[in-house]
Amino acid sequence: MIFDVVGTIEDDEMEFISDAKALAYIKAFPKRTPKDLQIFYPASPPDAIDILRQLLTFNPENRINLDDAINHPYFSSMRDPARETIADPQEFEWDEDPDITIDKLRNHFIEEIGRYNARMA
């Protein structure tokens, strides 16, 4: 279904796929061209279609980056750069745990969510 909208990825743009099974799976799909998103969202302004197209690019290396995305004209009426701040990067205790497991990570997330919810109450 995704390829029906964004099209299939070209062979020369697949270098970011490192898993052989994933690569074989992707290559198994017949070639499809991207659809015009205006068909799906006919009432959307051109800027909305443009940012959506740049966000829905299959290859992450070709996808719009964060700085370009937030500075895209589509968001100009929603932003007040004078009121924006850049958050400091967060470090979590589990970032450096060489023995981290899915269960341990899940428990860390639950604890962090609990602390956030307690602050918001």
C-alpha cells in the first residue's frame, strides 16, 4: 500500500538497506511511480502537499531534515521563532547500559512516563 502512494524505490537509492532479506523483499515489488498527493488531499494547499511529499520519501537519506522541515513555508503561519527555544539533549541512564534488553528498556520507559505523568498532575 505504501508503494502505491510513494512509489517504489529506485535500485540506485537502496544502498541504505543493509539487510539482505529486506533488500530482496523490496526488490520483489513491481515498479510503481509515486502518486500525486493532491489526488488524495484535493483541498490541501500546495505547501502542504510539498512538505508531505518530502516527509514521505522512502529513502531516509533523501527525506527532508528537521531544520528544513520546520522552516518549510507550510509552517510559517503556525510558528513564532521568537518564542522558540532549542532543548538540551537528554541523556538517560540506559543509554550507556551494554546489557540493555527489551524488557529492561520497557521498564525504563514505564518509569520515565510515570515521572512525567506525576509532574503533569
